[in-house]
Amino acid sequence: MPNLGEFVLHVLRKQDKSLRALARETGVSNSYLSQLTRGLFVPSPDVLVRLAPHMGVTPRELFEAAGWLEPAAPSKAGPVKKKA
């Protein structure tokens, strides 16, 4: 599993979004985000919660990438079927 910085960069690449754009959208400085992606420090949970909606991921996904939570087990219940 990639580390938090690699995960953030991967998600941003998929969205064709820059760190600067994420910084503008979230109010988190570009310098802070750059240090996060280089693995120089781990941000607070509050920062990850603030980043998540602008990255199109859940806070849980960021917490998992940071190593704070174990990956969620896949659901054993199949797809939900609509009643006719």
C-alpha cells in the first residue's frame, strides 16, 4: 500500500489537479501539502478531513493511507437489489 504522500499524489494525478489547486481549495498551504507528499511529517486528522472532499475521497481512505486505520474489509453482502 502506498504511503500517505504517494496516495495524495496518485489521487491528484487522476484528477489532473495540482497541489496548488488543492491548497487554494482547502486553505492548507502549498508548502504544508508539499511536505506532506514528501513524507516529511504526518498531518493532523483535522487537515485530512479538510482535504478529503476536495480530493474526492473519504477521510477514512486518507486515514488508512496514513496508517491510522486498517483497510476496511470488503462487504460480504452482495449488491443491493431494488424491489419491483
